[in-house]
Amino acid sequence: AVVADRVAEWSQRAGTQNWARGETLEARLKHHMKIVMSWAATEELRAFDRMLNSAPGDITRELYLNMFNLTTDILAEEIKTFTQAEGKPAKDPRRAAFDLMMLVTGWFRYDMTFRITPDGEAVLAFADHAVDLVMAGRADW
């Protein structure tokens, strides 16, 4: 219950971020990834991650699956909506969203392991780069 409450609160706060949402799929995905990456770089989330990693595995698993699936679902819906509107529906929008989330999750795990948090600009630049990589593979969606 605590995990679900934290995720719900973070999700609500993330909705208040003031980045342009954009009118294209790429812009929308970059908007969402900037929110994800800015939260991943906060000390609050990092402290929660450290606490959970010292807790029983089920709690940690619940948090990560909850956050990961919530964000992946949001991204998949954006991909589905935009690609359908463009007349080129993605074959598997959830897979494209999953791949994008795996890039970000990998960054977070690497950063948490080696404690090399870059400055805020570098974090947001990685968010853009992750979207660029996934968009470059769009023909395979």
C-alpha cells in the first residue's frame, strides 16, 4: 500500500511539470521522458530506491513493476494514438514503449550502482537521446 501511494503521489506531481507536451509523437515522448528522468534524478526517489533495495524482494518488485507498467502504459497509449492518427499504426506500441523504458531504467540502475549522477541538463539530454534512439527504430514498431 505504501508503494502504491508513493507511485500515485509521484504520478500526480509529475503531471505538474511545465515542459511543452508537444504536437508530435516525438515531442510527446520527450515530454514524458523528461518527467521520468527528472524524477529518477531526485534524492527522494533515490532514497526510496535504497530503502526498497534493503527490503524484502516483493516490496521492491511491486514498486518497480507499478512504476514501470504505469509509465509504459502511458507511453504505449501515446504511440498508439499518434501512429493511428498518422495512418501508420504501430504493430506493437507497448513494445516500443517498453524498449524506451528499458533505456531509462538501464540508465537509472547504472547511475544508482556507480553513483555518477550527472547534472540536470545531462539527465534531460539523455531523455531526449533515448527517445531519438527509439524513434530511429520506428519502422520496426
